[in-house]
Amino acid sequence: MASKSYEFSVNKNQRLTREQRDFYEENGYLVVRGLVDKGLIYELRQRFLDICDGRVPKGQITMMKDVSLMKQGVLSGERLVNKLQDIVYDDVLYKYIAYPQVLDYVEAFIGHDILAMHTMLINKPPDSGALTSRHPLHQDLHYFPFRPANKIVCGWTAMEYIDNQNGCLIAIPGSHRWELRKHEYPHWEGGVNKMYHGIQDNSLHDQTVDLVMDTGDCIFFHPLLIHGSGPNLTQRFRKAISGHYAAGDCHYINVEGTIQSNIADEVKEIMKKRGMEIKFEISTTVFGSTPMAVYSPGRPKIAVDQHQIRKERVISKDVLVRCDSCNIYLPSGAEFKSHLGSIQHSLSTLLEAYRKHRETTSADKGGVTVSNVQNSSSKDLTIETKPCREKKTSAFTLLAKVTDHPSPVLKRVALLTLAQCQQDTITIAQEYKNIPLSSTRVFVELLFKCSQVGSYTIPIVFILENHKREVFSIIRQVTLRVSTSEVKELEAKEKFQRRPRVSKWNVTDPVPGYGPPPSGSSLLVSRYPLSQFHIPYPLYRIVNHGLEPFRGMGSDDKKLLEEVKALLAVGLKNSRYQTFWHLLLWLEEHQLEVDILKYDMHGETITPVSRSRLMSLRVPGLAEKRPSVLRGDRIVVRRSPPPGCEEDAEHYPQFEGIVHFVREHHVELGFGAPFFSEYSQKTKWDVHFFLNRHSLRHIHSALNKYKDFRILFPPPSLPWGEPHSITFNPREEIMETNPEQLQAVQAILNHTSLPYPFILFGPPGTGKTFTLVEAVTQLVLAPQTVHILICGFSNTSCDVIARRLVDHIPDEMVQGSVHRLYAGSRQRKDVDDELIPFSNMDEGGYVSFGSRWELMMYKVIICTLITAGRLAQALFPEGHFTHLIIDEVSQATEPDAVVALNAVRKRKGYREPHVILAGDPRQLGPVVFSPLAETNLGTSLLERLMARPPYVPDVDQPEHYNPSYIVKLKKNFRSHPALLETPNKLFYDSELEACADRREVDAFIGHPILKNPEIPLVFHGVQGKNEKAKGSPSYFNLEEANLIIKKLKQLLRSKNPRVHPEDIGIITPYRGQVRTISKLLDKHSISGITVGSSEQFQGQEKKVILISTVRSTAGLLKVDRRFNLGFLRNPKRFNVAITRARALMIVVGCPQILATDPNWHALVSFAYTRGCYEGCELPPEVLEATAPNAPSEPRGLEEVVTGLRKMGINSTAKEDVASEESVTAVEEE
């Protein structure tokens, strides 16, 4: 079979796939997604702004201006310039033209010998109303006096998201096969920009398609392709950069007397005004006949040729080298070496050194002291102010303690931008250069202004030279704190103080306390006792030393250590399933025991509870569950010894207190009578907390009892898509249009996965619970007898599915079919009224467990995984449960899931219970504290199974799963398409379809709260301050809380649409911020709004979601990672937070901190490129500069001063550099 011939590409480098080549051949264009690095895009954008504003010379670049904006006569810079031409003459913009990935594709289209012919950066301004920002339909070949056309291609790259709102490219597919048409200026009322020629045929617009592109997407198109762009209807500038490339064997043609003569005449007129004469004549010389610089073998060559004006450059394809300090790309060789000696690089390196060696770089030295005029005891300068639009003044003082003669000289003062503050926010009032410090003081004045609430920081460097001509520097930080009176009023009056370490003391034979009365009765008899499963002492010894050799270890210790390490190295295997999980659970328990010691207290006061025998103990951090204390837990106390008498305290009597009630900040304890003989109101007490092991015991027990582990290790080869023998009629019509939901219910009804689990993969808003409820309802209504156990990781997930079932199953059947089984610790206030009649709790909160036979009468029992352990102990008859459904299984550890599996035992000779696992491995997973157990214990059963056959997608069709074993729901019925876009790309392979009711999710389109009226997203950047209140280890951020309330009040005042408090949810990862926002809501008399963490919102949705991210201090991110707090470095928590909103999402946070996380980086970038960002200034390069790719090793100060000669400094500083200090984590109490 003969190979296909191609007319419009050569592809000798095999860069184009067959599909790409065919597409270009047919349509005349090809879009390559994400081809150009965003870091380079941001650098190009900044360079454009620098040229427009005159900060760098434009050189030979031609600046073109919008005709309608010129008529206004008051605009300048970016607001006036709509295009830069001949950008090859700028060293920075040229990096795009020579970008290796672009040249790879260019070579595929036109061959190895490449010339850059026409280069430009387009800045389409917001349209003035005259529609002059549009570009008429045209063919680029109209502008080119050279041929052949098939050896020319354009590479056009979007510098931000571009669609039909801000003037995306439009094109007529296949028009590259047409002849060159006549072009003229269109007759537009508002005027036409220079050289905007077009084809005068209005009917062509009916044949165009919109070419929507994201940042870094590049479109390659043929010079005969008819294309143009629409007006920019947004309030933002739309930027793109492009280069036209021609093959070296192209030749010039004479365009005189042709349909190109009008553009030739215009070009000659322009050149004449510049004092140049130009003629267009036939050239028999091809472009490449003159000597040409070539690449290394296998690399294309490139020259720049613009209408017989040739500029040749030698470039390697490996040209671009990244300077990590400055976050820019530069050609290797002399240009990169020159950059290393530049002012820009020197200041960037100083900033990097300051970040890594703050104490050393900020220290006074060389006989010079830098002090704060307002507060001489503080090194740094903090400026407190209200929001202001006019500039105000503050000052530093340089105090010269002259010990040498002549005195030091102040060479320069400069600001080192941290990307948290722009230099138009804080500026130096005047130039300080070469000032002898002969007087005792030199005042350095700063000017500042800021209309945005927040804390803005920027380092200021004082570069000095001593009499030996040695250069040294002192760096100090300036903080501009902008706050309102309301924020001031809410500031913590008493700052948080870390709880002092309490010496460990042994609990020995405490006097027993008395426990709370039973909350109910139980006829459910346990058929076997629940063992203790304490950590074996030999294992405890080696775990206590971090699984490392230790002094005094014996041969048995060494042997056990080797076995443990070998078991962990091999990982989970079917043959050692129980042993492996017992070990990991003990590792986790050991870490929990270590962590709970941090909560022990010394010198605490215990007070009587009014009208009760109970005693009240205040526990800092109780609201944050640090420590976690439950009803029935033990707490042991003893009298606090006087200083120096700690050894005597070992003989003090100890008293056990049993927890009766857990309040927000204190617990109420029951002590035995002997306690009161020791008690007085003045007595201080040491307090010791215990780990509640109830859940761990149930899990260990289940691992010992459960035997059928083979179903958790399906074989790799299983049949694909078994036919369904049972069909059903959905009870809800909407399911009939959802093939994935229908497929899932069919699979459950037909037991297609038996004996292995069936997985329902339910991304947010896709109707996972709806699908489960439909399947359970169909099973209950079927003639076959079923007994279904539904377990959830949390009470919340159990209650959600119970409510749906109660509503879905016909009234005449539901009362005797569905039973919500609560644990005795569940409190009445946490249970919905509508579930009480279908549960084991009465109206008074009294919990009772029916007998095994009573419970066997129900068709559906719903309980948490751990409560299922009670059912396992009751030994229901083998084969009683026909189905086990575990919802939100991705939040549970695999051993947690085994507790439920152990409750549904198979009857010998009969079919296994059908196990259905429902969840989303991309959302919240198990919380694990032990670093030794985290990797395996932190992987849920769902996540592990989905990484192995038969649950992995088809290799050839990655979007296809085996429907007998797993179904992925794809239709999202929750969110506006724009809100779904980021999580869909990051977590779901862009497979989710936005199917929500547009009348609901478009409710806020055009609302004044939006920055972009077409996208219901607002990202408000604010530089807040992380604070703690006394008695709580959790952080809050007043600036963010204040902004949340401000946005909230604006929404509640809205009349179109009308917003009710019940429609709104506020998500924040810290309990301290939850309390702060709740107090503000109370202060403003706003009720009915749900405020909580991602964990509280999983499985829920709201019409409006506001998110306060809190973190604004980089040094605390290590704490978050250690204690699994916050949003950063926790993609699953992030995913939950940004997928709760239906119609509007407002994010308030510090973009500089958030952008250090790749997922938040994507959201900040999305908001910025779509015009949804507001608040503190956000330079485009910040998004890439703060990405987590900085070098791990800091630069020494010796390197910092290498380039300071450019500042007028002629010597090298010789400063001792302290070794790098690790970031000290703030201990979470």
C-alpha cells in the first residue's frame, strides 16, 4: 500500500503524529496545547510592559497603537500599544522566536533550514466601543513578498486564556487551499488600525470557527489560511506572540502590479518616512544562498530576514538556560555570563540569601547600625496604617558608629521585591548614593500607599563600603500593615503561648473515677470478647528508636528489626495481609501515643460544675480535637509538685476522671470520692491524657477474624463487560439520560463483579449517592430477599445516604426496611429529626441496640465502619448479608474497611456477599500520623484497587474502564462549567461534563461582585497576618475574615439573584478561623450560614462557597505538612474545597503563598488569565517565580556581591556565612 502524500508538511524530524499531520493537511492549522512554558510567557509579558513603559529601550522594534485609543489622547504605555513588530531585535522577546519546542514543529512543516521573517507581540486592548480591536479576515501571504507559500508557517502562541470574549482567532478551515485574495482596508466607522487589511467579503464570516486557546497553547497555520479575530469585549488586555518562519530556499517575488501592490506601496511609504528607500524586485537568489550560521548536527539553523534586511544570529537549540534566582530564561554563553554580573541578578541573589540566611544578612556590621526611628528596639520596620490612596512617609535610620577612618560610605539603598509588595506600594523617597557616614545618623525615608487591607513585606538592602574598599550589606524587612478599625477591634488581646513541655510521669494504680450512665440499652450480645491488642513490647522497643539500630539492642531486637524492615520493604501481599496491617496499625498507635503526650498539662485548675458532682477541666485546643477527647475517655490527674520536687510527685496519689461531657473548651469529669479529700480550689494539677483505643481494637480484631482476603486481590485477567440479565426501570427519569449511572446500577443488580468488589468512582457532583440509592431501592423492591449493610467512614456520610433512602423508598416499605444504627456515643443534637423514626435513637437521645434477630428483620442497615464491628461481634448467621456497600471508602484506611467486610461473612457453598465500594480517590483520603506507616496506611482500599487490574483503564483507551468491575460517573450536575474547569483538568483527566441546570448555575452571571461578569469566580488576594489566640493552637487571619464578611454582606444585599444564608457555605481549614468568622457573623447578626472545614463539607454542596485559606506565612507550611493541616500540599483537601460551589465561588487568600503549591498555582493562574483576580497586586511572573522549583541549596554571600560592581562598587565583600538553619516548626499544641 502506497504511503500517503502530504502537500503542506515535510515532517522529516517525525515531530508530527499521523493525526496532527492529517489535520493540518485538511484544515491548514494545528493547535498544540501547552507547548510554551508559562515561565517564559510571564517573562515575555513583563518585557512587553517594560518596553511600553519606557523602562527598557525599544531599539529597532516598531510600536503600533490603536487608532481609537490614540484619539482619546490621554492613554500611554500598555493601554495604548496594540502591537510590537520586529521583536527579534529584543534579546528577551527573541527567546520565543528561537524557542526549541516551537522550532521543532516549524521544522516539521517547512524543513530544516529556518528563517524568521515576521515577528510580533499582539496586545489587543479592551475595545473602546468603536470595535477597532478586531482584526478583519485576511491571509498572511498578502504581507509577504516571497514564495512558495507551502514553505511558510506561523507559530502563534496565546499568552493568556483566549476565547470569543477577548478576541480569539477565528479561521476558515481548509481555506489554505484557496488562492490569495485581494485585501483592502475595511470601511469601519470607528477607524481601522494601520496595515489591518482584510478580504471584503462578509459572507466568509459564516464559515469561521473560534479557536479557543489557553496560556502556552500554540497554533501553527499556513499563510493562505483565512483568519482574523473579534473585538476584545472584556476589560483586560489580550496578549499573544507570533513568528512567521520561512524555509531557506524561499525566494523573493516582484509584487508590483499584483494584488499585493497596495501593501507594497504602504510599506515603501513607511520606509521613506524613516529615510530608507526600498524596491521589490524579483530575486534569483534564494534566502539560504549566502553564508549562514548553522546549529550543531541535527539542529536547524535560523536567521532573521525582513524584506532584504538580514540579521543573522548563532543559536543552539539547547540555548535557553534558567537562572533560578531571577526566574528567567537566557541564552547560554556570553549572554548568560553577562546576566550573572547584572544589577538584576545581584539583587535577586541578595534576596535569595536573605530568605535563607535572614539572621546573618540582617545583622548590623562594619560599624554601622540600622535602626527603626519609631521603635529603636526593633530591627525591622512595621508601618501601621489605614487603607490610603495618597503616599505617606516613614523612615529608617542609619546610625554610624565610626571606629575606623575614613568612615564607611553608603553606596546604594534598594528594595528587594518579595512579590508580596510592589515597589509602587513602598518606594524609597530619594536616591541614596555614595554618602559618607561621617555624621552619626542618616535618615532613609520611605514612601508608601495601599488601598488594600493586608500585610505587605519587602526587604530593603543597604550596600556599604568601608575604608578598605570592602563591600558589605545589611538587609532589613519593611512591613506595611493596612487594617481597618474592625480588624483592630478583633485582634487577639492575649497572644497564644506555647504550652510548656511537661515531664513525662508514669500512671500507676489511679483511684478509679465514675463513668457516665449508659446512653441506652443493648440486646445485641457480643459472641466473642474484644481483645486489647497492645503493641508487643519487643516491637515497642525498636519502634521507639525509629526503626534504627540503638545502643543496648540484643540479638532478638536485631532480628525483629530486620523482619520489620523486610516486611515494610516488600509491602502488602496476600500471604502476609494480617501481619502487615497489624504492624502498620501498631506503628500508627505508637505515633498517636507520642503525640498525645504533648497535650499533658502542668499546674492546671479544676473547678466544680454547678449543681453536679462533676468537675470541669479546661483543655486548650479541644475544639480542634487536639487532643481528641470523647465521652467515656479516661483522664488521670495528680497534684502538681512544687519546683524542684518533681521526684516526690511519683508518690502522690493519682485520680482517674471519666469524661461525661465534652464542651467546646472544657471537659466535665467524674472522680471517685477520694479525689475530693485532696481537692481544694487552690490546688494545681498535672493532667495526663490517654489514647482511646476502641477503634484500633475493633480493627485488629477484624483483621484476625476475616479470612477471605482473596477477594481483595483480584486476578489481573478477568472478563470484560459481561451481559446484563436483569434490567430495571429507573425511578427517576433523569437517570435515563445518564449512561454511566445506568451502567453502574445494572452492574450492581447483576452482580457482574462477583466474587470481587464493584467500584463506583464518583467525582464531585456526579450523583454517586443518587446512584447508590437507586441501586439499593431496586434491590429492596426486587422479589429476591436481600439484606444490605451500608457503611460509611463518618456519621455524616451515613446520615446523607439514610435520608436519601428514606425519601426514595416507597412509604409503605421504608419503615420496616431501613434502620440507621447509631453508636452509643452519638449525641441527639447531631441527628436530624427525620431520621429518628428510622434509627435506634429516641427523641430524648436514648440509644438502644436491638437483638441480633430483631436487626435481621431489616433489609437495610446503615452504620459507620467501626459500629459494624458490633455487628461482627454479634456473629450474624453466615450469608445473612447479601450486599455490603461502603460509601466514602476513600476516606478510610484499608483495615477500617476490613471491619465491615468481617461483618458480612460468606456461607459455605453459597455466593459471596456483593461488595460495592463507592468513593473518589481524588478527594479526602485517610488521615495518618505515623511517617513510618503513612505510605501504605494512607492509601485507601479504593485507591489501591484502582491501581491494579481489573480496575485500571484500558491501555489503548484510557477513558474506558471495565464496566463489570468499575464505572466512573462523568456528568457533573453541580457546578458552573467555569468552576469545574480547574478540578476537571487537575484530577479527572478533563472527562467530567458540565450538565448542571444553567438557569441555576448562571444565577450570578453579570453580578457586580464579579470581576469578569461571565465567570462566577472571584479570587481576592490579600496579605494577611497569621495569629493565634491564647488557649488555642489554631490560626486565624483577621484580614481574610474581614474580607469574607464584606463579600458576604454584598451578596446578602443582592436582589438579583436573591441569596439566603442557607445558600452559602464558608470553608476554611483552621478551627481558629472558623471561630473568628463565626464571631463576625454573630456581630453582624447573620445566621444560617455553614462555616467549617473541607472534611465537614465533603459530600455537600452550596449555591455559593467562600473560601478563606488563612496561610500567609511561608515558615508555617512545614507545620501544616507535619500535622496534615491547611490546604497547601494536600491536593485532596484542595479538591474538596473548590468543588462544593454550584453557582459562585469566592476565594480569599495570599496568592504568593498559595502559588507555591502546584494545584493552587493552577487556580490562581486560571483566575488571573480569566480576569477573575482582584486584591493585592499580582505581577504575572509571581505565578511562576513562586512555583516549587527553586534550588534546594542557598547561595553564599560571597556569590551575592559578585555583580555589585555594576552598582558602583569595586570590591568584594568578605562576610562569614552561617550554615543554613532549618525552618523551626511552630509546635502544634
